[in-house]
Amino acid sequence: MDKRQKDLLKEIVESYIKNVKPVGSSSLCEKFNCSSATIRNEMAVLEKMGLLEKTHLSSGRIPSEKGYRYYVENLMVPKELTGDDVLKLQTIFQNNSLEVSDAISKCVEIISEITNYTSVVLGKSSKDNLLRQINIIEVDDNHIVALVCTSKGIVENKQFKIPNNISIKEIVKTSEIINKMLVGTPIDEVNMRLEYEIKPEIAKIISQYETIYNIFYDTFNDFTKNNIVFSGKSNILKQPEYSSNIEEVKRIIDKLDDENLVTKIEDNQEKGINIYIGNETEFDSNVTIIKTHYHVNGEEGTIAVVGPKRMEYDKVVGLLDYITKQIEGDK
């Protein structure tokens, strides 16, 4: 493409993102100081290259998936955050009382507020986060709290109701065995060792060992499974391309409610900010997903923004780039 064709494609993409209307040649003549016929010829070339599509509703063009891809790789410039947006996020990052996971969850809320898209964080504990200790706290005769501490200072607690045939003393005894045998184990390996090393040990001394084993398995499982936090799920209703199609909205929201499908958003994560458009997403052919990975203080995960293919790519990329640098301390 020559410079004019690149500029023309950039203008059409950004105009369609902003106005959600196919772009006609007449609206571009003044900006490019060309006749309508010249613009039409250039648009025809871009269409032949697969970068633009013609809709059935008008003679105007809209970007194709290939056009969006060319735009984000060659033409887009990440947008700087406004002062208001920076202030909202700095309020979170400067709050030293917040745990990393809480700060990231609040960032996700800000992302949805700023972009009007759906945002999600899929967080989990990293491999260098080791078990430091597990304690059992008796709440009353029928309830306990299992409290897990890690080498990174992360604390997880889970409350359980104890069956009548289970002794709290036996649960405490099991926790002592775990502390003796598993302290220093990476959190994501604890359940495997629990199955093959701890379970046989407690089976020798505790009659209801399966029930007690399950209590500890469920406790550690909260660390290893993805912690999914959504914000702005209903923002899809605000997007013009979906608002008039109830079945399409329902279909996408159903997918957002499918935890197994949402978890796949984290797959194929490369360094930096990754953009998946339409059929590239493996989530839904009518959306774009922009995501970034974070790793800090023993926690890691993915922050993703889900929206229409007509997404404000420059705004979302600039926002995720700023947030990632703040989270990982690259200021």
C-alpha cells in the first residue's frame, strides 16, 4: 500500500469505530483533497486486498477482520490516558493497604468504566509461591476455618461445616502432618502431594480420612484454580451492533457465563499486549479480546477486555499498557 491508501484505511477504521456507520467516499473527499471517484477507486483497491468490506445496507465500506489486523499492527498508535483516568487508577495503586488481587480487581472495574466494554481478570498463584503454613481455627462445634499462608504473604481462608462423625482434633492432626511434610512446596503442586503422600498417611490413623482429605483439597484448590472476576458484563448491551439483536446478546452473555470457556481466554498468552480479532479469539467470532499477562508478588494472571470487533483498540491498548507497568512496578 502507498501512503494514501494507508491513511485512507486508518481513517475508515477509526471513523467506523467511532460512528458505527459504513464510510462512503463523499465523506472523505475534503480530508484527502481528492475527488469522490479517486476515493472510490482507492477503496476498491483496499476491498480487493481484503482490508475493507461492502455492506448490503449502503455503498459505504467497513473494515474486515484483516483490515482491523493491519490497522493494529501497522497504523494504530496507543492512546495516552486522560488526566482523569490516570487519577482513578493512581488512587488504586497508591493504596498500600490493598492486596495485589484486590488492586487488580478494582482496576478491572475502572477498565470497564473507562471503555464501556466487558473486562475480566483470571488470576492464579504463581509457581514460586510456596506453602508456608496451614492452620485450623475452630469457630464452633460444627464449623472450622482453614487458613493457608504462603511464602509471598498471600493468605487464603475457607470455612467448612464439619459432619457430626468428624473430630476437629483429627482435622488439626492432619494439618500438622501437612505442615511437617509439605511446607516449602509450590502451591500449585500441593494437591498432587496431598493425594499421593498425605492421604496414605492419614488413612493409617483416621477412619473418616476421605472426608478430611477433601476439606484440605478444597482449601488448596482455591489457590490453584483460576479466580475469575468480571466487570461490566452488561456493557455488551451498550454496543450498537448487538443492541438490536437480542439473540446475539444472549449468545455472547451465555458464553461469558461459561467458566470453562472464559478460562480459555488465558490460553496462548505471549509477552506484552495481545490482540485477538473475531475468528482469532477461539471465544466468539463476533468479538475482539485484548489481553495482557501480569506477574507480581507471587501472583500471576491475565487481564482481558472483551468487546466488539469495532473496538477502540488504541484506547484499550494504552490503558492495559499503563496498568501492566503500574502493577509490575515499571514506572
